[in-house]
Amino acid sequence: MKKVPRIVILGPQGGGKGTQADRLARRWHIPHISTGQLLRDEMARGTSLGQRITTTMNRGRLIPVRLTNEVMRRRLSQPDCRLGWICDGYPRNMAQARPFARFGRPNVLIVLHLLDQAAVRRLAGRRVCPQGHVYHLRYDPPKKRRGYCDRDGLRLWQRDDDTPSAIRQRLRIYHRETEPVLRWFRKRVMIISVEARWPIPTVYRHLLSQLKRIPWLSSRLQQK
């Protein structure tokens, strides 16, 4: 059976996971899957799962791991994932990683490396639209109209958790909970490591160069 890309991108906040995942997904015409967007979609559709998520959030609680895993499992079972997918920022901890390895069967892990100090500086310039598209005021600004999303025309905004103190707290959680996931996956999937401190196009070129070393992916990289 021909292999298809089932790729996970992980790294600290500010490393550009969503941006690089989006570029690869568009190049290969495969879904770019973000758990945050999936949760928002479930809530917007008012599904039974979405109602459970809404209730949990309205009570000020964290989304239980089992709900996040269930949302991801359902998404990967959709027909558009049969030719591959690329997931950014999931799994974040071992409670997500172990079941995900069974139902998702990822075969490539991309790790983006970025020092904490650089992550704090970079996230200060991040802006997002209500649909989840991500920009950066310096490295990846909108091309059509300043302050508005190129795709849907919605106004961009800065997330509340992109303040320096909030970023440092999220980085502490990343080091404590997600880095063990990276070590766990090293024995199970192909690992690609890329330095993320460079501008977005440079990181993307380095990423493609590393991916070309995977024989069954090299032909896919010739596709536009």
C-alpha cells in the first residue's frame, strides 16, 4: 500500500507550526488540521460533542483529554484525510499521544526548535483572524489589506494569551508536557528537526530539504 503523509508538527509557541503546516498542506492538497479550529467548528455546528465542549468551557474548565482525542479521531476518519494530513500542535501530552498513535498512525514528526526568548519576542507580533488564519506583523503580514485576513477579509486581532507573561507560562507547560512526547515519538516515527529562528521562507526551505531525505516523500515534494 502506498504511503501517504500523516505528519505532525510540534514545537514551542512562536515556532511557526501553523504557518509551516499550512504551506505544506497547500502544496500537497491535504488537510491542515488544528485542534483549536476543530473544537471551534464542533461548537459552531452545535453537535452533541460541540455542546459538551461549550458546557465545559462555559464552566471555566479545561477541555478533557478524551474530548480532544475524540474530536481528532472523528476528523481523521473523514474522506479528505485518506490521501494524507498534517496536524499542528497535537498531541500536546502523553495522554493524547498514546491513543493518537493508535488511531492516527502518524509517520512523520516535524520538530521546530526555538529558544524561549525568541518565542516571546516573536509572539508579540502575531495576529489571527476569527477563522484561525495566522499572520505576523513583521514576518508574514497580510498582502491584500493591512490588519485584515487575506482569505476571508476579517479583521485581525491579538490573542489574550500572547502577552509575555502568558507566553512564558505556556512555554513552561510545553517543556513539562510536550517535550516528553517528542522523546516518546523518536522510537516510533521518522523525525525531522528544523531550526525555527529564521524567517518563514527560510524555515520552509530547510523543512523541504529535510523532507526530501524521506524516500517515499521525495516524489510528493515535486507536486505543486
